[in-house]
Amino acid sequence: MEGDIDEANRAFHVEGTGEDAEAFAATASDLLAARTEGILFPRLGNGKGQTGEACRYCEHIEACVQGDSAMKMRLERMAERCAREAREDKKMSPFERHLARLWQVDQADSP
Ligand code: SF4
């Protein structure tokens, strides 16, 4: 990684094998692709209507819209629509495509 990320956070070593390693690599690749395209959104939920696990430890929570339930609901509905449209192979914008993939990244049936 490069750019505006400080040196200490540009890389870290991960070991793994099998499906978990493949899923991690695919997700990391998707995250980097979204970031390269300038597509960043707060993942306010875990795809199950609950607050994401990472939010519990996030140092940016005070500046985040995590507590904005209306924003959270709109993003969740948009992510659900995008996931459905991805499954239906509909034409999607880069933002919609990344939202569909990354919002539900820990869901077994994510697109
Ligand atoms: S609180 Fe942190 S981890 Fe949670 S959505 Fe906001 S920025 Fe992301």
C-alpha cells in the first residue's frame, strides 16, 4: 500500500491456508480496488442489521455517522438493493458494485 497511509500501516503479515486465506485475499483485493477508485463508505452494519464488530474498537467512532440511525438504514437498504442487483447481473456503478460486495463481506451468500 502507498499514498496517504503512514509507513507503519502500509503492510502487515498474515498467514493462512485454504478457504479462509482465499477469502481474506479476495476481500483485501476488493478493499484495495475500492480504495484505488476512491470509493470509501462507513460499514455501519454487519449485514445482519447489527453494528459492525470493528465499530466497538474504532478510534474514529466520534467522527463517524455510526450513531445516525437514518443514515445507517439508508446505507443498509442501498446495500441490500445493490446486492440483489449484483445477483441479477444488473448494470451497476462502481460505487454500487463495491457497496454490494463489501457491505456484506462476512456473509456466506454475499455477491
Ligand atoms: S465507527 Fe469506525 S469502524 Fe465503524 S463504521 Fe465508523 S469508521 Fe467504520
